[in-house]
Amino acid sequence: MIKAIVFDIGGVLLRTEDQSGRQMLEEKYHLPAGGANALVFDSEPSRLSSIGKAPQTAIWQNVAQQLDLTPEEQESFRKAFWSGDLLDQELVTFLKSCRPTYKTALLSNAWEGSREHFAHNYGFVEGEMVDHVLISAELGVAKPNYRIYDILRSTLGFEYAEIIFVDDFLQNIEAAKQLGINAIHFQTGTNVINQIKSILVSNTR
């Protein structure tokens, strides 16, 4: 029987729906398509920050170094980069509605300092919006490493087969499925809520 429902944050609950800010940055700094994402997310500081081994500021300092930006230009880059992010209110409302019937959690590969950012800007507060908020930078391990799912299981107090997990990265989904988690690959245009409800119904038969 399903006892817990877990969502990823970036790419699921919080998505970059408007790409114009990042496209503007690519044009301004002569980056290829997708270059802004690569510069920020595929950097070594980003990888290290996501497991708590570098401050988030190092990511933007690396961007500034790569593009030879002044401090003011670095801040403008950062603001433009996040300008298209939108919260999926329907998914948030659904996840809130799952409490207290199910334990709920957020499991995010996120940089150092993200807990405060998520709480202040989006209301992702542990014990209020959901029962648990698990951030890779605080845990020292990131998806799809199996250890982070073991931490999730221990935190929830349930077996893998009793958990539904939604994530937008296929490698994270595949790792979760190998452990026996009911994992759903979030893709634009799919009805995740119906997929979750279908699993819940099938598990009560």
C-alpha cells in the first residue's frame, strides 16, 4: 500500500516556463542554444554545491569569470536566468491535499542555501507544506545515487514499494525504479496527478 508521495522541486513543481530570459543571455554573450543552462548547471561549482561542498556564490562567480562580468553584470545575469521560473500551483495544491492521508516530501538536487530560498520564495516549508524537505546539498549526496533514496526511505519510515516519487530526470526515475519505488517520469503535457491517482487506486485493490 502507498504511504508516501514525494516530488522533485526544480523541473516539476518549479519550472522555467519562459525561456526568453535565458535566450536573451545567450544572444548577449554569444552562447550557443542551451549555453546559459550549461554554463550554470553543468559547471564544477554547481556539482559541488549540490552536494554541499561549495557555496552557491561560487556558481555565479564562475559564470562571471567565464564571461568576464562585473559584479553588477553578474547580478543581472542571475536575475535574468531565473526570470522565467513559475510555480505549478495545481501540483502544489494537489500535494498539499495529500496530507495527512499520506506522508509527503520534497526530494531535490539543490545547491547550498536552497532550503531558505525555497521556503522564503515559494512556501516550501518542512512541516507545513509537506512533512519533509530533503535537499542534496544538506545530505551530501545527489540523485541518482542510491544513497539519497535510502535516506528518503529512512526519513519517511516506509519501504520503497510504499513510496510514489515524481522527477523530471529519467536517470533519477530509473534509479528509483530499480529500488522498487513507484517512480513517475514528469514530462511536459503529461497528467501527473492522474498517474498518481491511478497508482493509488491500483494499490488499494
